[in-house]
Amino acid sequence: MSSTRLDITRIGPRGDGVAPSADGPVYVPLTLPGEHVEVEREHDRGRLLSIVEASADRIEPICRYVGSCGGCALQHWRAEPYENWKRDLVVDALARVGLEPPVAPLVPAHGAGRRRATFHARSTGGNPRKGEDVLTVGFAGRRSHAIVAIDACPILAPELAGALPAAWAVAQVLVPLAKPLDIQVTASETGLDMDVRGSGPLMPRIVAALAEVAGQQRLARLTRHGELVLQREPPLVTMGRARVRLPPGSFLQATAQGEATLSRLVGEAMIRGGRIADLFSGVGTFALRLAEVARVAAYETSVPAVEALLNAVRNTPGLKPVTAEARDLFRRPLLPLELKNFDAVVFDPPRQGAEAQATQLAASKLSLVVGVSCDPVTFARDARILVDGGFRLESVTPVDQFLYSSHAELVGVFRR
């Protein structure tokens, strides 16, 4: 395969440099606008061979695994153009559906770093006693299923410092692995919470060995596909005044500062008093804080998340009344007749957005809706539905808790 030279003109939505060519754009990871590069090209992808002329905005990455690990796309870019680009991801997504609301500057929310991570583990198989098996624990490679073994990650919070050694220790118990493992680790206030997925059924002696390792690594809890192996302490996180016991493998905002920033933006837009519906509520990120000033009804698909939310409410004095219901809002969105009981709504769906629920919100008589999203494209689609239903998208604030990635979060305020 021969090499070719290209001029990078912009950064694409996934964080790759983009170079125009006679037969369409070519995407080259780890490059920046204004750079002249030599690449090995295959169709619309280019593998960087050398930088002939570097951008003045290029900086030294903070991690030695950049280029092989697929976790970070833009550690090599100076902060100001990076932040402008990430804000533009939101602006462009909205513009594509004909919306041009005021979009605030990007709010950095990386803070001390990510408090949850999913490591992958894979072995080559064979007899480990004869040295035939090689175990790899780390992150997925760039656009690859290969696993890049790492010994540290600078974007993780200090509270996750023991996560990687613990993941190695747990994976070693399961060698040789029948298939790759996903090892999700969350930093709670009482220690590391680990959930292992992909192992398949385990013999009792293996479960006992895992429990021993969990104790040695001083994990707060170890579960396998959500089933308890060992718990030393219930994993707890604080949300507003409440302390929440996390269900195994439950969703939590990636950084503590990200959660605080999103919650602040939602709280500033919300009414005080009255009744608020929190849709896709999770374990109560917004509901528990909003309940300090208003009555809240929370709706969430996950039964364990609903139970964790209600348990937190029962153990937190001084909150306004809170109800919570397990409900699949994709298949059974709240209808206008149900929504008439509320003065305002906040919704925070998964990446696929909330098209069905947005349709019902648009048909309701609500005057205030606050949308939170981790995907500008699906948010824009849902925002278009709300605007077509009579709402005005009053403001949008982009939030960056996934530093160096192409993921942007946001809070949008809709009023009739």
C-alpha cells in the first residue's frame, strides 16, 4: 500500500482530521487542521505515517498510549480550539434540523477525572501452567477489537487508582478466558465497585477465588453480571443531601464535576415548588436534588435504580415528597393526560434520545421542559419535535465531562 500526502482542513465529528480528496474526504486520526501529513490510505481512512508540517495548536499528549489506545482522540490539541470544536458539535447538530438557539460557551467538567471505567480482558488460551496463556487487560484499541494493555490512565480520577490492579487480579482468576471480559469499575465513597461481565457460569471454587481476590483488593463490592460475589461495604454516592446505594453496574455520570454541573444547570432552569417529572431518572441524579425544593415523580426503566432512589428518599430527611415508578419510556412514554399533573419536566435519556417521549411532551400543555443529553444529534431531533409542538428552545449549554473525546453533553431549556 503506497503513501500519499494530504492537507488536513478540519476535525470531523469523531475527532479525526479530515482531508479533502478527489474522491471524497479522508479521515486521519491524530491530526489537526492546517497540518500537511503523509498517510497510508485505504478508501476513506488514512493511517498517519508522519507529520510533514505541524499545526501551531499541536501539544504533547499527556498519555503514552495515545495512538494505540482508542479511548482519547484529541489529547494533542490545544484547549481553546478543542473547546470551540466541541461546542460546534452542538451548534452544527442543531443547525442541521433548522434550530439556531443561543448556545453558551462549553463548560469544562472533567474535574478530578472519570470515576468509572470499563476495562477489557482477553487471553490467548492454552495452558497457563506451561506459560502458553497470555493475559491482556486494558482498553480497546483505536477502531479495533484488540485490547491495549495499560498500567495507568491519566484521565481517571484518583479514586480509581486501584481499579486497574484489581481488574488484573480478577481476570487472572478467570484465565484461560473462554471469551473477552468486560470489567466495569466505579469509584464510590466507600470503595471500588466492580461488576464482571462475559465470564459465563462459574464453578463454586472459582467464585470462592474471586471473593478472596475482592477481599485482598479491598473492593467495596464485586458482582458478576449483577450477582453478588462479595460485599465489604455498600457502594455509596452522595447526590444533594441524599446518599444512594448503587445497584450493581448502574449508570453514574462519568465525573463528579460533570454530575454537579449538569445538576446545577437543571436546577437553575427549574421552578421552585410545584410538581416536577424526572424522566429517565436513573438512581436520582436530578430527582434527589430537585426534591429539596419541589415535589418530584421519577420514571426509570431499571427496577434496581428505582429501588435505590426510593431507598435514598426514605433515608434523607427534609425532602419534598418523591415517587418513583419503573416504566419503559421508549415503549410507554408519559401521555399528555398524565403530563397535565406536572408543572415542569426534565428528561435525560440514553444516547438514542427520547423521540417517543418528546412527541408526547410536544402534545402536552407543559410550559417548561429541560432536556439533558449525551448526544447532540439525537437531542437535536427531539428538540425539533418540541419546537414544532410549540416550544421555544431558549438556551443550550454544552458540557464537557468526556475530556479529549468526541462526546459532548448538554442541557437545553424549552419554554412555550
